[in-house]
Amino acid sequence: MLKQHLQQKLLQKLSPQQIQFIKLLQVPTVALDTRIKEELEENPALEDMSLMVADEPKNEYDDLNDGEDFDQESKTDTSDEFNVEDYLQDDNTNDYSTSFSNSDDDEDKKETPIAIESTFFESLQAQLDLIPLSDIDFIIGKQIIGSLDDDGYLRRPITSMIDDLAFSQNVLVEEEEVLQILEVIQGFDPAGIAARNLQECLILQLRKKELSNPIIRKAIAIVEHHLDEFTKKHYDKLEKSVGLSSEELKDVIAEIVRLNPKPGDSNQVTTKQLQIIPDFHVSNEDGVLILTLNSKNAPELRVSRSYIEMFEHYDKAAQKDKKMKEAVQFVKQKLDSAKWFIDAIKQRQQTLLKTMNAIMHYQYEYLLTADERKMRPMILKDIADKIGMDISTVSRVANSKYVQTEFGTFLLKSFFSEAIQTENGEEVSNKEVKKILEDCIGNENKKRPLADEKLTEILKERGYNIARRTVAKYREQMNIPVARLRKEL
């Protein structure tokens, strides 16, 4: 038997406006333009003023009021009657579309030329077309080329390619036939293409060199039989196993290091590189830092005039039939959506400026001098407390936004670091310690690289009482290998 009872619960639920703001806040500037275009396509009640005709007459509805706060629900969500005045208020300040940029007006007009190049697969196909092959062998060659990864390796098993040829091409072949065509393709440029592993890739490249050279022959022997010792830099074992002197081994290693472990990447079209567009600009004017927001973060948006006129027509209509009410319900939905989106863009702009301004003042000395020793320890909570916002909001800003300074463009996340206490009780950023480690490793004797224990002793001599495991953690964070792998002959 079912038992019914009443229960009270206290739940925290985000409004649609808050959800939209959170999504917009974490979008970087490079993707904001795409997000705005998507909204313009989906919502005909939203217009981009920058795309309007220059001589278009401006009416009293071009500027939109600030709108409601994000923590309030829309008052007209469940009402059948509409307050037209909500959409007709005149506010000529239009502060949400104020431009912040220290670049010229022609910046948006600049276009990056795209080089016309053949892709990696097109280049291989062109070489295959020049080889006199039977129809079946040509099909096998196309199948092999199509099975290559972007880095040029053939990781698909031969048996799987045989099955593909049988089911998709209705071509029955033996494994020996596929291996013969594979050997032909491995002779194509770039050298090392269609290898099935790193060892085969390096051997293919070495065999295309002058085999009469003893250094090349010994390099092939090392790659074929002692690759594991080579990658782990056990040079003493290599000298004994191959019978090389230190100078000969140095020449052999130099020859192997010059090889390309990813031959496919060298011939790729690199037009789709990520372009970093800074969200902020920090300039130094006579010792005073000036913060500006990229103009791309403040688009000029407005509610469509035609949709407002539809509202006016409905408000003046004496009779409102069912079809008109349905039409106006649709118009109201689009107007609300446009209004919410404009408000979200405005609050995004204000939040970005507020957060970056707090970061700039917290790291003022560092941004003035670019000296990492001046960087203060700073965590997300420090900035969240300073601006009166949640840590998650600061995290969304720091993880995806960039700032351009006079000494480079940086991710905001790079300004955050842990605190380390020195012997005299002073707290410093762990980036200062990382800088010292980087300098020590950069100036070390590569024949006898510094171990983590020695690096720990150096830091303790300079007043940084840090454990060896902490030094190892910082070294790994900087992508620096252990001492044995940094050793050179």
C-alpha cells in the first residue's frame, strides 16, 4: 500500500540566466565570436549592431536597458499578459557595449594568408600513382595509405587490412602481397613512412642514408639490437656491446637523434594552428599599469526593432485571438532570450574586468618588472575573497583567459602558485624555486648532470628548505627528465 506524505526540501537551483552566464564566462575570446554568431542564427530577435548598415537611421529602441539581475527569475515567465514597456525603455548609455581595446580599428580586417599545400596523404597518393602496379596492387597501396595515422605510422594489423579489402573492395589477397606493397610504400618520402613501430621507423630512415659510412652502419646496429639501452642512455653498455669508443658513440648518437620519430607530422598542413587572442591588455605607462579589455569581449548587440514593433502592434490591438496570442508568445520567448543573452555578455565583461583587475594588483610588482622573483604566492581563494565571488567563478576565468603584457602573453592560471616558506620565515612563490631549478639544470655539466639530491642541497644552501620529493615534483612539472636521461657524452 502506497503511503503519501508531505516533505519540505531546500534546494539550490540555477536559473536559465545563471546557466547561460556560466557557459559564456568560460568561453575564451577566440571562441566568443563563434558563440555570438550561433546565438544570432538561432534568435532572430537579436541583432549585431556592427553588421548594420552605417547610414541606417537610429530609433529610440537601439539601446536596451540593463535588464534584470541573474539571481532573479523572470517575472513574465508564466504570465499570459506582457508588459511592452519592459522592451521599450530608452537607455542611451549602452554601457555593456563599451569597447576596450588598445589596438587600431583595422585589426579585425587583417586576414592571415593560407598557403596552398598538398596534404600528407595526397603526397603519398601522388607517389603511388607514379609506380607501375597492377590494379589489385594499386588497391592494396591505397588501402595501406588510408590506414596510416597522422604521424605516418601503420598501426593497423595486416590481417585487419586484408579483411577490409575483402569486405569493402571485394578483393581477396594474401598477407605476402600486402607486405610487398607495404615495402614499396616504405620507400616513399618522407623517409620512415608506413613504419609499424619506432624501431622500424628509425631503421627505414637510416637505410636511406649512405650505408658505406661506418657510423650509419653502427647506428643501424644500435637501433636494431640495443634500442632499449639507447633510450635509457646506458652509454657504458653500448660501448661494450657494439665495440665503440666514446667519440664514435657520440657521433652515432648524434646521427640517431637527427632522425624524425614522427615522419608524417613534418608534411602536414599547419594552417589550423590555435591562435591565442588575449582577453586583456596590461600596459606600463610611466610605472603605472593600465588594464584594458579586448574589444571582442564587448560586442554591440541589441533587440530587433521589428520584434519590438510586433509587440507594439499586439499592445494596441483591440481583440487578441488565439493565433495572435501564440505568435506573441513566440515573440516574447525570443525577446526574453535576446535580453538574457545581452545581460550575460554584459556581466561576463564586468566579471572579467573585476577578476583581472584583482590579479593585476596582487601581482603588480611582477607585471611591472617581469621578474619571477617578484611574483607573490597566490591561490584562487585569494582573488575570490578580494572580489567577493565564488572560487569556481575565478577558476573559470583563470583557466581559459589570456593577458597580453609588454613581456609576453600568458594564461591567467600561470599567475597562481603555491607558497613556500624560507628559513627566515618569508613566504615566496614556488615559481621562484622552479626558476632556480631551471637555471641550475640549464648550467649543469651535461656529462655529470645534477641529481635531485644535489638540487635539494643547492636549494637548502639558498634558504629554501624543500624535500627531495618536492624537487622531483617541480622538475616533472617543468617536463625535465631525471639526471640519467639528461646525460650527454
